[in-house]
Amino acid sequence: MAIEIYGYPGCTTVKKAREWAETKGLGPDYEHFARLPDLKTRIAAWAESAGMDAVFNEKAQTFRKMAPEEQAAVTASDAAKIEAMAADPRLIKRPVGTDGKTVLTGFNQTEWEKAFL
């Protein structure tokens, strides 16, 4: 079974997920967030599958550095969160891993083994 992994190539957590998937023979397809022409649509689908809290990264430095009023505007609705993540993918919890059915964010080896093996 192949899985898709999305993120940034320099992110250590993304690297761990990719290495894990390769060692397990999952033939991971990797895509950089910035190279996805349909990023907004994918974010919406990931959030629908995994839940908005799993996809939107409130712990991201990008979010924490925002002024309180900007944070409030971004978190006002799921639509606002999707718009913000599409405009600045650093707000997406990474990596995003999917096999087409299950969507996981962040790399927890135990969870990924249960979902993808």
C-alpha cells in the first residue's frame, strides 16, 4: 500500500515520517505543501476526515507570533482557518499522511503503524 505524505522537506518530523514509510515498504509519495495547486481543497478534505483540530496547528510559531486580534480572526470559523492555512501552510500540522481513507497529522509512529500497516 502506498501513502501520501505532505509537508516541508526541511521539517525533521516530516523527514522521520518519510523515512519510516520507506523502511516499512509503503512507497511514500511526498509533496511539498507549496507545490499543491489545490491546497485549499486538500486542506478542507483533510479537516473533514481528521478534524480541524488535527489539521490546524495552533502551536505553530507563525500562529503564536500573530497579534491576538489576528489570531481571533483566523480562528473565528473553520472556513477562516482553511483560508489561513492555504495562505500560509506553516499553519498546517505536519506532516500530513494519508492512504486515501485515513488522514493523520503529526508523526506518531504507533498511530501511523495502526493506520497504514
